[in-house]
Amino acid sequence: MASKRIKLGVLGSGRGSNFIAIQNSILNNAIDAEIAVVISNKKSKMLEKASEYGLESVYVNPKDSDNKESYDLKLVQILKEHDIDIVILAGYMKILTNGFIEAFPGRIMNIHPSLLPSFRGLHPQQQALDSGVKFSGCTVHLVIPELDAGPILSQHVVPVLAGDDEDALSARILVEEHKLYSGTIQSFIKNKL
Ligand code: GRF
């Protein structure tokens, strides 16, 4: 009997390059899953792209909710309606409430453009430059209530080069993010982590 195909729900706020890389991996059979819904808190590029792929895409306007908790419960409801197994954060710029995190225990992944636990939070590439490290990179981790502090699933090291500014380092890390995230999702699905 064929096993049920794993369903991913993607949350993002911006250009969606990690989402695109993941969807392309799915189309190339490098991830045994499907994206069942793409959700954004902004009318983002990512949502446009999701529609182009023919994926279900949902804009949830934060102004239509009284507070963060009720906003997140709306998202949980949409994800549950789509029978989501794993939530993939891909440039989602809002901090999830405990109510959301408890709805998908151990099943929310994020990618962060630094070698965690170094440089949590915003502008990690600039934080790396300011600190003078010679190597940074990216980390895929599970999401817990503490920001960027959940169990690490995978990392990739990227050199910091003389003359790098935030854009240059971000671009070098981003290339690796795209590969790392897809590979990690596939390994997670196959219980290889
Ligand atoms: C990526 O650098 C990711 O690591 C961070 O936000 C950025 C999102 O980029 N969390 P994109 O929307 O996937 O292009």
C-alpha cells in the first residue's frame, strides 16, 4: 500500500527564494512531499510565486486579528484544514506564539543565515561581519518558543571574505541555504536526522 504523501505548509513574508528552492526540489523528486499551502502575513513575492506554481496561497492580514495569539490561531486553523505534517518557515518575519508552536510539536522548521547559536535574531550576516568571524553559514533547526534556539538539524559553513558587506555575505550564504533546506527536509521526512 502506498504511504501517505507528507504535506508541507510554508510560511514566509518576502521574496520566497527558499520556498522556490524547496518547490523545485519537490518537482525534481528530491523531496518526497508536497506543499499543500503557502501562507504569508504580507502580499509577498512568495505568494505570487506560489500561485504561479499552482499552489494554494493564502494572505492572512494581521490587521484582521485582535492580537498575535488570535492571528496565529487563524494560521493553525488553515494549516490543520490542509492536513499539514510539517510547517516550513522560509523567511517568516513574525515570532510565533506558544499556541502555534504547541499545535505542531517538533514539526516546525526554520532556516537561519548564521551558524547558531551564534547571531540569533535580525541581521545575522551583519552581526557576523561586526564580530570579525572568518566563517559563518546557515542552520536549519526546529522551532521552540525561544527565538532561534531550537534543536539544530543541520548546518553549512560559509567563509566570510575580506571586503564582504552584508549583501555580499548574505548572497553567498543564501546559495547554501537553498541546498541545505531541501536536503534537511528530505532527511527529516526519511527519519535520517
Ligand atoms: C533567508 O536568508 C532565511 O535564512 C531568513 O530569511 C531569508 C529569507 O529569504 N530566515 P527568502 O524569502 O527565502 O528568499
